[in-house]
Amino acid sequence: MLAAVVDRKTSLDGMLDAENGNPVYRELNDADRALVRAILNSALRQLPRIEAMIGSLLQTPLPEGARALDHVLAVAAAQILYLDIPDHSAVDLAVEQAQTDPRNRRFASLVNAVLRRLSREKDALLAGIGQSIPAIPSWFHQRLVQFYGADHANRIAEALLTPAAIDLTVKSNAAGWAERLNGRVLPTGSVRLASFSGGVPSLDGFAEGEWWVQDAAAALPAQLFGVLDGKRVVDLCAAPGGKTAQLILAGAKVTALDQSSSRLKRLKGNLARLGLDAATQEINMADFQTESLFDAALLDAPCSSTGTIRRHPDVLWTKGLADIEKLALLQEKLLRHALTLVKPDGLVVFSNCSLDPREGEEVTKRVLADGGCERVPVDPAQWPSLEDAINPVGEFRTTPAMIPATEDFSGGLDGFYAVVLRRKA
């Protein structure tokens, strides 16, 4: 599975899907599935450092044809270095795996020697190599430095190593639900939960539809419209429905679009649990037309998802510069189309969960240059404690390095870009 992500650019979520994922994974019991996820997430989060530490223990680099061996070592190293698993178990299983694979059998003694040495020297290696190089791939780290500066880029890189907290968007009374669920209210209005046992559906208010899980940053774009009482709003890439629910609660009459039947089914199920209703349509938004223009449109566009690496650590191994360029062009096309769907003076909020300004600020700049719309700046005074997330021209740009941790609560939030545009009359 690690090889599938790193070498074949396969989505980890797809392989871990309970119904359609990897068949061997699906046969495991719940505890072993959780262990597989933990190993994969740790390996993917720390892979550059893992590879550097293993490399420092090899007298000569592994042969080019020994790619499968790289992954055996990485899986074992992730357990030895970053998980609470007995080192000898990780070593023994790696040696066994090498011995049963014809490609790696001749390296079994090497696997044993390298991993045992890694176990003995792990404290020194973690303090040295483990802190001296970024945990993220060099191409992405360089882009972060280019756009955010070295200090912020390094803080983002470190923040990406921490699994995301669970944030909730509540229908009402965030402070009350924070107290009831042992959470805290964030500057976004979201409720962040402390660690808890059991699943999310077991929490108070879930069955009653009083809240839904939504990262704090993802809750921002729908709030940028302001008052929506009675207004017709189209949510152009709507599934799984968190932003749709926000728009409905803000008073809008919502039409929700998605081109995926399975995702649209999930959206309908989520809205049903919340007791909310929206008109839905299965369609690629680029093909959507309307005779009656909307008052507003929300375009949370497809993107590289580099802002969600805390929960999807495979992203940096399945995406690259070419994907960012391609997706930026798609976003520009979709944004231009979104502006045709709203009335003159109507609003479009364009957002995505990428950390790369090529998919955000640069797209907006090109569309603004056409002269058919204008930016409506976000007022930092309306967002206390999030002023640093609003750039000089009034666009939201959150990063995982924002919102500090406290003694009881994790910090950070997804990397998100959002801008409000008004169609000119």
C-alpha cells in the first residue's frame, strides 16, 4: 500500500475504503485496520526523514531495482521511530516480509542489521537527521519558502506532522456545545474537541443533527456571504454538504450540485441527519446553466488539497507541480463560469484547500484582470484572532501553522484560500 501511494500515485483514502478498498485490508479486524492506518500515516508524514535516517545506516545505497525493499524498511522504521510498537516486533516482521518476497530475499540479513541498528540509535538519529531536514518533499518545501518565507514555511511543515483535530460546526450556541462536549470555541465559530474515546456518532447531539464535522478553515467560505435570508444560492461543488448546510442555516434557498452520484448521495444523507433540505442536481458544474440567475454562488473548487495534509498525508506523494498547474487552469475556468450564474451585483465566493497561491491568489488575479468582477475585501476587524489570515487585499489565506495549541487542545487548521467577488452590473 505504501508503494501504491509513493510509486503509483494511488489515493490512500481509496485503498482504505471499507467497501471498495484494498481487499486484504478489508479482511482485517478493526484493531489491525487501525494499526495499518497508523503505520501508513506515520510513514507518509515522515518519509523524507525516514529515508535519510535509513540511508545514513547503509554503507552503500540500495540498488535501483530494490524499490520494494525501500518500502519494507520504511514501514518498519515508521513503527520503530514514531509508533508505540515494540522494536523487535517491527524488525522481525520486516525480516519475515523480506524473506517471503523473491525480490528481497537476498537482503533479509541487511534488513535485520539496519533495523536493529536503527532501534539502538533512534534517539540520536531523531535528534539529528530527524530534526535537520523538512519532513515534507523538497519540491513542496521550496514552494512554501517561496510563497510564505522560510520561518512560516518551516512552521507549516512541522504543523503538517500533527494529525488534525476534530472540529464541529454547530447549528447554534457554540459556547453551549463546547461546554457540553468538552471543547473550545475557535475564532472561526467552530467547536474544537479535545481527545475522546469512542466514535463521533456516539457524541451528544450527533443523532439529533445538532452539528457536523467540518474543519475550522472549511467553515470560513460560507460565512463570507453575510446575511442570506431568502436569497437563492448555488453551491457548485457541494458534497459532502457541510458548506451547503451552513448556507441553509444562513437563510438561503440552496441548489447543491455535484458530479458524483455517490458523493451526492452522501450529501443528501448528511442533510437528512441535520434536518435540512436543498435542491440537488447531479451534474458537472461546468455544464450547469440556469435561466434564473442566482443571488450568490459558492465555488469550493477542486484542487491539489495540499492544505489537508494533516489528515491526508498521501497528498504530497500523489500530487506534484504538474497537477497544481492543471488544477489552477481548471479552477480559473470554473470561476469564470460561476460568475455567469449570478445576477449583476451578485456574489461569488471562490475557495479551495490548497496552500499553493497558484491555485488561489493567482487564479483570482487573472479573473479580476478581465474587468467583469471586483473583489469585496474581507474586513479583518470582523475576524478577531484571525487577522493574520487575511492578506493585504482582503482575501483569506489560512495555514496549518495558525491557531496555536493549548494544554488541552491541538492547534492548527487546514490550509484554505477564500475570496469574495462581486459581478459587475
